[in-house]
Amino acid sequence: MSDPMSNIEGDIRVNGTLSCDGDLIIDGQLEGELSVKGNLTITEIGDVGADTVASKLTVAGKLKGKVSAEKGVLIKSTASVLGPIETNQIIIEDGADYSGTINMNVELPKDV
Amino acid sequence: MPKTTIGKSLFLDGELSGIDGLVIEGKINGRIEVGGAISVEKGSVVKADIKANNVKISGEVKGNITSTGNVHYMEDCSVTGDTTTSRILIEDGATIKGSVHIDI
């Protein structure tokens, strides 16, 4: 996609509903609601308190809120995540701080 | 200096604040207050009161603009609202509807 990436960087605070048709990198603070059609990356210095919907989510910083990411969630070792996650694929690295419930949309075999 | 970019694909309904600079290419409804420079690029639509240091507009703004530095209205810009600043530059072709106060 030739769409230029957006980023929230440095000492900028966003309060409200943010929707993005492309990819988004958050280096700053965001509070409210977040809806990203592409990949969402929260870097080590990113701090997000928002219910988040994205195609794919990578967190290295702080995230608090409900997460829904259809194509996958990656929680890096530096991350601190609090809240329920709904996804089809998840990686939580060793050292990451996570508290919440994970709901993976998979059909379990009947005898499980 | 870190610079936040609100890209073309981004839409924000709410508040933006901070001490750093900001480049807007997308759409914003709400309020913007930053300590650094703000640049509203061509194609962007901002419906918000803007408070910033230096302000450069080449897109569309509906709202009052208050600058602690200088204001630069580029040739393709469209501004509806009052402007308060200490220095202003308005290029030929800029569309402005509103009052301009220059406080020295």
C-alpha cells in the first residue's frame, strides 16, 4: 500500500476516537478509542488506554483496554498489557506483563 | 524534535495536545493545542480550534487559530475562523473568512 504511515510521536497526547485506514505507529500517549484497518504498533514509549481494533497488533509499550485483532497479536517482552484480547493468533514473549483473558476464535475438537 | 504525523488515512474525533510539533495530512474534528509548530498539509480537513507556536496552513481549516509565533497561510489554503497571532503571512490565492488580530 502506497498510503503513507501515520505516527503519534513524542509528547503528544490524543484524547478521542482515532480511526485509520492504513498502518499506525504510536510513540506517544493516546486515550479513547482506536480503530486501525492496517497494522498497529505501540512502541516501547507508547502508552495507550483505549479499546483497540486492528488487523494486526504489535505492542512493546503499555496498553490498557479491550483488544480485537483478527490477524494476530504480538506482545513483546517489554510490553505491559491489561485487558481482554480477541484474536486468531497470539504471541506473548518471555518477560511481557499481561493480565486479561484471551479469546481465540477457534473451534476446539468435541472431546476437549 | 519528534514530530507526530496524522497521515492521510487517519481520522481523529477528539483532542490533540502536547509540547511537540505536529503535521496533519488527515482529518480532525475537535481541538488541537500544541507547544510546537503545526503544519496542516494540502488535502487535509481540520474542524478544530488550533493553538500552537508557528502555524502553516495549506489545507482546509474551520476553527479559530491562535499562534504564539507566526502564521503562514499558503496559496491553496482555506481558513474559516478568527486568527490571533503576532506575525502573519498570507499568500496570493489563500481563502480566508474571519477576522485577523495581530497582537504585537
